[in-house]
Amino acid sequence: MNRRLLYISLLAVLAGGLVVPAGAAEVRKERNLGTFGVWHALAYDEGSQTVCYMVTAKAVATKGKGAGRKSYLMITHRPIEASSDVFSYGAGEPLDSKHDVTLRIAKEDFELFSVKETAWARDPLTDHKIAAAIRNSPAAQITAIPAQSRVTTIADKFSLTGALSAYRAINKACGLPDVVPVKKEAVKKAAVKKTEVKKAAPHKPAAKTPAIKNKIVQKPVAQIPGLKKASVAKTTATKAKTTKK
């Protein structure tokens, strides 16, 4: 991925427009998938793959060095690389890599690592959790420590209005499954049901059966060969590589 071209295009989005500079447009032909609330949804072809992403720079409250600092939130899909929901936060100024960046959504905190001006989740599972939280929450807060001045803490608050619609748009453009909106009524029913289960009388354990001599013990089924856990190290290396301009 040419990070320089992505940065140029992103600057256009942050400035309030979606027109990509001529030089970059000739290379990637970025497509505008629509504006949904405070989010812009876009896609472009990179070699043999389609890259889709959603970005918002509508910070409703900011605190940090530099009045012209442009911060943003972004979610990126790269299906051909089996990569989706990759979350990133752009601070608009270099961050102190010795300290984590904290993303808070709906009273849940996510710790991110930073490279220069950008912060990332450490593994795909956290990416998926963040994407789900963004789709179903009204706002997000970021706190970070800048590299040049550790006295003034960066504090950005973003509205997430339209995130679900933007997410569905980039999923469609990248050929990924659609997501069903979470209904508030269903969430309430699940919470009530969980409470009722806790209040229910404890189940009495059945009487122990006397041990049977010469009992035949069945051997466990062997694990299916070829199944391996996803490599977190590979994902982290990919993210680090994409940060190079």
C-alpha cells in the first residue's frame, strides 16, 4: 500500500472534500461510496485487490497542542489479505510510543499502540470488538500522550453518527457479509433473561453414581490436522509495514 497516496487522499477528506489530487487519482481512482452522518465511506483498487475504508474527522471536542491539529478515526477492509475491521486513530501530531493510547467506547476501554501519528489495535480480535462498538455506540473518546509535550494530554471526542450505514457500505463494496442492526429491544430482553437466570433457584446436583469396575474409557478424538491459530505476529507486522510512507 502506498501510504503517501492514502495520506494525500485523507487530507482531502479531512479538509471537507472528497476530491483526490490528480496525481493520486490516476493511480488509484478512489470511489466515493457516500457520506453517512459524520462518516465518509470510500474504496479504491490496489493491484488485484479492492480496499474499502470509512473515516470521520468530526471531533466534537479536542484538547491538545496545535489549533490546526486534524484527528480522525478509520476502519479499513482488505479482503484479499483476509484483513477486515482494521481500526486506526490519527492524532494529527506525533505520539509518545512508550505510552498506550486509550480508546473508550460505551464505558469499555481499548488499549492501542502508536507509530508516529497513528495508533492501532494489537490484534484482529480487538479490531473486531472496536468495529462492533463503533457501529452500536453514539460517541468515542481518545486519550493519548504527544511525543513532544508530555505535559499536555491529547483528548479527542468523536461522534459516531452514521457508523453502521458507513460500515455496511464498505462491506458491500469489498464483498463482505452485511451486518444486521442491533435492536435495543432485543438487548433489553437479553438483559432481563440473564437477570431471571441469576434469580432462579440453584439446581441440586444429582446423586453420585457408584464407580463401576472394569469401566471402558473411550479415548479422546484426535484433533483435526492442519488447523492452526491465526498468527497475531503476522498481523502486527502487516500493520507496522502499512505505516511506512
